[in-house]
Amino acid sequence: MADVPLAFLTPSSVDSEQRHETASRIKGVFLYASSRGSSASTRAVKSKNSSQHNQSRKAHRNGIKKPKTSRYPSLKGTDPKFRRNHRHALHGNMKALKEAKEGKRETV
């Protein structure tokens, strides 16, 4: 009875168990076909992308802290001409401090 096409199955020739088996087989084939992308109208609903509920409370439980700042911020990305001049200026300042400490230079 399993090889008989559905068109030839009438309610009188098939008992309820066979009808249920055939229906479940058809349903399985349909679900397989829909999961393969053949039927756009039966695709599963996509899950939600995000939810911001409770995120603020969670963040405040440990406290929202300011980012740590370094004593000397990086000069990465600054103008190369400025960086060269800055390096020479720092060297001159250190030289002047050293001379002032040794007594070779008057402080203002």
C-alpha cells in the first residue's frame, strides 16, 4: 500500500493509520523542500537582532568608569615636523636643567 500514489487512495480503501503515515511522509517531504529554499513563503522567521533591555542596569552594577588616561599621550599620528621640533626642544630643556643644576647657567 506504500507504493500506491495518493491520487488512487480513497477514504474507503485506506484505514486511518495508513492515512496518517502517508500524511506525515508528505509533511516531511514538504518541510525538507522548504528548508532547501524551494518555497519562499514557508521559510522560518529570523530571530531578533538585539535587545537593550537591562543593559544599563548591568553596566551600572560595577560602575561606569572613565577610561584610564596616560601621563604622556601618544604622539602617534601627529605632524612629523612638530614631532622633530618637539624632540629637539625637549633635549634643549633637559640640557638647560642640567646646566642650571651644575651652576653653569642662571635660572630666571
